[in-house]
Amino acid sequence: MSSPLSMLKKTRRTPMQGPLDEQWSRQKVPFRRNLLKEFQAALVSDEDDGTSDPNTPISSHAPVSDTFTSKSKVPIKKGAPPSNFELMSAMMQRVTFLERTVKSQAQEIKCKDNKISVLEETLKLQKESEHACDLSGRDDLERRCQQLQNQVCEMESFLNDYGLIWVGDGENSDSAESTSVVRPFNVNFDLVLQRIKELNILAGEGESFVQTTAMRAQLAKKDPVRLRLYSNGIIMFDGPFRSYMEHSTQQCMQDLMDGYFPSELQERFPDGVPFEVDDRRDEEFIFRLPWEKFPGEGQAVCGRRDESSSAPTSQTPGKKLTVDQFLNRLPRVVVKAGRVIDIRDSVRATLQGSVDAQSSDSVILIDTPALQAMKKRLQSPTSDRPSSARDVITLKVKSEDGNHAYILKMCLSETVGHLRQYLDKQRGGGLPGYDIISVFPHCCYDDDCQTLQLCGLTTNASLLLRRRRDPHSPAEVNQN
């Protein structure tokens, strides 16, 4: 009895004839078989035959090998072993699938590698930035500390310049209390005197300048500022007494010691001013109120004198002004209720006790139609008062000798002849002929028919009377 193995050995297998095998058998010249091309050609031939049913769905869960096997439409008999072509096609399908998988995985690995490299680079930069930030933060703290130390040094130097010392919070004092000790202000009198000599040279001590007045020009010198130095303070000008404890006095003396003019005099004397110093550093100024002690010298019985009253005491030096200096500080004229009042002449008459003082350098207000209209407007009620005329000017005319000044209110439409009539009426007859001139600009107004506006006298002006060389009679003057 034969075994199944023996039956297989005796039975001769006949290979299945496929289309590729038939094509291969028909070739006369042998070629190396390209199984891939043969497989692709078989697939193309199956599609051309239309044997495949396009409506048959392919399960998405079916393996790729089954899908490609169904496309090949190679007749497979149940129970029959697969042919070489079927094995080759299945192997090719699996290889193709694996190649695709490997390619996709390679791309995914490459993307992940790129992502990892980017993350590593980011982490590296972050670590470097943190390290650099730590270094920069430390440098900033050191720089800030150095800046604060320099600022503290500058503040201490600034306080030292003003005689102050920052004490801070002591160990035995409360933390909320902070005090500063003010050092006594020390004045170097020798240095002050030396600096004042240098400043006087810069201010032009002893030099003369041209001082112009209304009638002439003369040489004058700068009036020095009187300065008295005491051991406890100073007196500038005519007082009052200023102690060295005052901040303004300390600033003034500090400016002098530093070689500068006092800042408090800058606005009053922008070009500087010489100083007249009275050095009394060995004396102490004793400020006494005027009612504390009788100012005169007391008398005692039997001719005795009170020694205490003869003791040297410091009094505020009062500079005695002359009459002219005192009068120059007063306004020249004052207009009140339409009347021009000469203040200086009345005060001069009171001081000198002279009745004829008004005859010298007097100001005379001449009555004119414009002045009468102005007085009438001032007397009217405030509600009904008309506005001031804009064509009225004020003329100040000086006499030939300069002792009289005439004030005239005139309209611009009035002529030079009207001005002469007003002057002649006030001055009276019997006077020689005169010309009316102006100094700046120099002009002579000899046309009596010309109006003030045409003459250029449109604003308040000062005029002078000049005696003519060939005098005329007053009648001829009035006719002109």
C-alpha cells in the first residue's frame, strides 16, 4: 500500500498556463524576465477586458494583498495551491506597502527630528538668556548701587557747601526723627575785603561816565553802595541791620567770598556797582528799639555823667540826604482833579522856608479849549461821561532860561500860531521874539499856519523856546 508521499512523488505536476507564460513561451529569443513589468502588464490587461465589476466595494478593512489579488482576477481553484505568479504578486504588493510605510515613517521621523532640534535650540537659547539675564541683573544692581553712592556723595557735598551735615537716625534716637545740624556761619573778613577790592575794579570804581540831563550833559561817577561789616551782621545801604543767622545774609556774604557780586543786587545793578566798606568786625551791633532809651545825652546832679550812657553803642547809620537829593526822589508833578500840582516846589519851600521858591523851576498849566473840554468831561456824571478825545496831545514847553515850563493841552487840528497865542497870553507882553524848536529831532516850527499834525506833533512832546537873533515886537509875532 502506498503512502501519500509516494503518490506525490509519482504524480507529475503540470504548471498552470497563464497569459504571461503563454507570452513567454511565444518569445523566440530569451530575455531576462522582469516580474514587475509582467505584473503591471497583467493588471493593465485585466482592466482592458472589463472583467472586474466596478460596483463591487472593497472593504477598507481588507488587507492590501487581498485587494491586489482581487484585481488580478487570476482563477484560483478551491483546494489548488497558488501559482508562482500569485505568490509573486502578493509579495510585490506587500513590498510596495512596506515601502510606503517605511517612507511615511521616515518622513515622520524626519519631522520629529526637526521638531526636536528646534526645541533643543529653543531650550538652549532660553538657558543662555536666563544666564545672561542673571549676569545683566547683577551688573544693573552693581551699577545702581554705585550711582546711589555717587548721589549720596554729591548730596553730602551740597549740604557741606551750605554748612549742613546729614546726621541720619542715631542708635539712641527714634527712627522717625531725622535732624540736621547747622554749623555756625563763619565770615572771612580779610577775604571779603580782598574780593570787594577786585569787584570794585571790575565795576569801574573812580571812572566817570557821561550823564545826560534835560538841558546839558555832565560827567558823573557811580554812587557806591555803603556796606558796614560787624561781628554779628552787616548793614547795606542805609539799613536795616541783617544778622549772619539769616539765609539771605549768608548768601550775600558767600557770594562776596566766592568773588561774585551779590545775587540780590543783580536786578538793581546789572552792570555791577562799587562798594564802600566800613570794617567794624571788632564791634557788635546792638539793635535797640527807639522807645527803649532816651536818644539824647542825659544830665546828672553836680555835673556827673552817666558812664553807661557814654559807652559805645552801634546805631543804624542814617545817610543824610541833601535837599536836592530828597526832592529828586519825589515825583515832579501830580495831576489831581485836572490840576497840575508841583510837589517839588512846595516841598522845597517848606524845607527852605522861602516864599519865593515857586519862582524857580515852576510848572505852569495854560488854559486851552482842549483843557476846558477835559475839565467839563470830568465834572459830568460817570454814566453820561463821554469818551476821551483821541486827537488831544500834551505839549511841555521850556522857557528860554529853563526856569519855567508850560503845559498845554491842544488838539491836532490847532496850528503853531495858536500855540504862540497861548504862550504870549501867559507870558505877557514886552518879551523879545522867540522860536519854537524841538531837540530830538532838531526842528524849528516857524510856520504859524501849519497844524500840529502836519508838523509831526502827533504825540506828547517837549519843546523849547529859543530867543531870536533879530527880535520882533509882540505885535508882529501875533500877526504871524
